[in-house]
Amino acid sequence: MANKSGTAIAPKEAFGGLISKDPVFRNFEQGMRRLLGEGFGRFFTPFEGESWSLTTWAPSCDIYETDNEIIVKAELPEVKKENIQVSLENNLITIRGERKFEEEAKKENYHRIERSYGEFMRSFTLPTFADPNKINAEYKDGVLRVTIAKREEAKPKQVEVNVK
């Protein structure tokens, strides 16, 4: 963007610094981050001189089923086990936690921060055939694996065919 004399100006000057300070825009941005996950945040990186925001993010998840169970796998690199919570209520499984920013180097020393930090939460509605009494969560190598057994009546059964 250029000013009236044709000299290039920084985006912060072009918008008068309103983007990061406008509460309406901030609420819109936070809502879009929740809706679209971490990818949205890459379009709203701080302008020069602004502070880095360590806001919510959404870890990638896979959900699949076998004959006997439903499996939810969430990628949670560099999240400590004690910062992860898994809950099941009314057939809704919720994974929440926090990835904290490493304070080894000061934020001023970073050239770019693209990984997301802060609190996260993902919720998924389970099918009615999931057994809430048989749930297991394991965390290994940055991947959380939650296994929910299927109710016995939902498991596939072999029926013998009789010939008369």
C-alpha cells in the first residue's frame, strides 16, 4: 500500500492500527479461529511492533472404527500429559488441554512463529452404539489415542445359514 506521495507504507500504518485494537474485529477473529481452527490464524499474523498472540488452536484428529471399537487419534506434539484432559458426557467426547510457549528464547528473538500455542478443545459426538463405560486413553509420541468400545449389540455377528 502507498501513501499520497507514492511511498510504500506498512500495513499497520495503512489501517491506523485498528485491526488489532478494534474489539469487533478481535471478536470476529476469535470466532473464526474457533470455527476454522488454527489455519485461520495464519492470515492474521501480527504487524511489526505488535505482540504475538498465543490463542486457541485445534489439533488435527482422526476418527475411525473397527469391528469392536471407535478410535479417536489427536496430534498433540509438545503437549505434556498433565495438560491433557479427556471427558465423556452425554455421548460427547471432549479433548482439551494446552500447549505452552517455550520460554527458552525470548519472543523478541524469534523471526517467525507459525506453530500455535495456548489452549485447545475438540469435541465429537459419538454414535449411540459407543459404550461409555469402556473407554481408554493413551498418550505416546505426541499422539493421544482414545479407544471407546462398542456395545455388544452393535458388534457384527455371524449368522449360520441352514439349508433345508
